[in-house]
Amino acid sequence: MTPTPRHAPRIGLNLLYLVPGETGGTETYARMLIPALHALRPDWELLAFIGSGGISADEVRGLGAQPVTLPVPSTGRLLRVLGEQTILPAAARRHKLDLLHNFAMTGPRFCGVPQVTSTHDVMYATHPESHSAVMRAGQSVLVPIGANTAERVVTLSEASADEIVEHLGVPREKIAVVPIAARTPGPPTPEAELRSRLGLGDAPLILATSARRGHKNLGRLLEAVARLKADPAPALVLPGYATGAEDELLAQIESLGLKERVHLLGWIDDADLDGLYAASTLLAFPSLAEGFGLPVLEAMEHGLPVATSNTSSMPEVGGDAAVYFDPFSVDSIATTIDDLLADPARREQLAAAGRERAAEFSWERAAQLTIDAYEQVLGR
């Protein structure tokens, strides 16, 4: 007897959260993973559920997915959550999904179709200072729902997997660790244009790509920069999306006498970011905890030496191609950066090692591991 052929699966992608320029690493995750999924399984149907005010339908088509716009505001957190719990499940059933993948930690409690949820971290539990009280309260309810109602949980590092087991009670065998990759560099904004337009002056640049959140540890980095002995004194460039903590950082910059040496930028486009990677002397990434630590890998992809924390997932990502400091010690941060600024040969060695390290990660592999998780749920 000839077996009945199985149809190509119809996979839903929950992108209701995705507001361009406001969601940091989870935006990069979606923009890079979806095309890689489509490239590996072009016969699979990828339906991306989007809301009003978020990523556009045309952008979704450009990623290789079919957009489905729901009457859910992506920019209003409470209404988005309500829509995710009520409107999204109905749409998933209406479109006869075989599986729904929630890309950003949360998903429907009652869906009617199997789910995979990407749980990037549990920062609300491990570093509550990084979130407002309202955000912590919401995530403490929604993140466990997203992880525990999913058939498989996808996360980005072993360090993150351990925290998901500890704080969410998810069995380890239910978690798929899927390391991601750096964004492919594009044509950079020329250094002279960047320095002129952003007012960066002529000093050597230390780059620290980071959102303004507590666990990013920017306060200690500012103190470390104030203690640097390097001559000429370097400038610190801080691109990243706004969180409401800017006033506190500006006050600290003023009190440390760093007003002329610290450039607090907002969210910048890829060309400007690539230009900063090219123009900078090193990346300083002092975060206390990361689900993955994508800036470390991006800097390595660009051949930029990396000084980063010896905690959480950073050593897992950086391997032997980065130098590490104790992120709780201002002296450790300052000494490590000073040593690297004073040693061009070491920076050149790290740049070469970083490129080799970055080449070990790929979005194709991330897509394949994600598809493996899908197929385990689908029983294929």
C-alpha cells in the first residue's frame, strides 16, 4: 500500500511584539531566523502574525513569510497581551496551523495548536532591577505560561537553559539550545561622516552597544572609563534603544566629568552601526547577564576586539577569542580595557581570533536546529 503523503506543515510565527527599533535582540532574531527557515524549507508555509503599528506586511514578505495582520496593537503592551491570549489562538485555529512559534517569550495559554516558544532569558527573575514593577509583574505571569504550555522551548545558550530550568521549572529535555549568529555586515557609513554627524571628535572610540537597562551594567562601565589611564583619553559610544533610564545615565556622566567623552546615542541603523564597529578600537560589553550576548559575536564578525564579562553566556559565546573581566569590579573593567588599549598586537590577535570564532555560528545552523525542534513537536 502506498503511504498517504503528508502535507508541508503550516507554521505560524507570532510577531505581534515586533515594533522596529524598539525590541532589540528579539527583532534581530526574527529578521535573521525567518529568511533562514524559508531557505531551508521553501515548501513550508510560514504565516507571520503581526499587529498594527509593528513590522509591516511588506517587510514580512521580504523575510519569506506570508503576513497575517490581526486587530491587535503592537505598540500597546496591555492590549497586545490580551490580543495574544484571545485573538491569536482563534487565528491560529482558523488558519489551520500545524504549529505556532512564539518568537518573544510569551504565547497563548490556550491555543488549540502545538506551540514552540523562544524563551531568550528570565531576566525579570534574575535581574529584576532591569524592569519596571509593572513589567516584572507581567513577565512573572506570562513568561512561565509561554514556556510551560509549549511543547518545546527554544533558548540561545546553555547558561540560559540552566536558568529556565531553575526559575521556570521546565524539564531540561524539553529545551532546545539554538545558538544564533551575527548579522552579516553591510556597507558601513564612512568613519569621517559618522564622527562629524554624531559629534564623536577625533578620540579613539570604545563601543558599547547596549539598551539602558540595569543588568547591562553601564554605571560601572562609566566609572571604569573615568579611571582609564590611556593617552589620548578614549571616548565611549553608547548606541541602543531608549528605556527611560537616560536621565540617570546623563546625571552620572555629568558627575564623573565625562560629558565630552561619552556619546549616548539612540537606536541607529545598520549602516551606522557597521561604521561604528569599523571605527572603534574595541567593544566593551559589561553586562551582568545575557541570554546570548549578540553584540559580542557581532563585534567579532566585524573584526573588533572584545572585552566582556566573565559571567553568564558571554564566555560561551566568546570562547578564547575575547578578554574577560569581573563585571562587578570597576577596577577589573578599567584595567582590562586599559591593557587592551595599550597593546595593538593583542588587539590584532583578538580581531583574527574573533573572526574565526564568529564563523563557527551561522543562521543556517540556527534555522536547522529550530526546524529540528519543530519536527520533534510535529512527530516527523
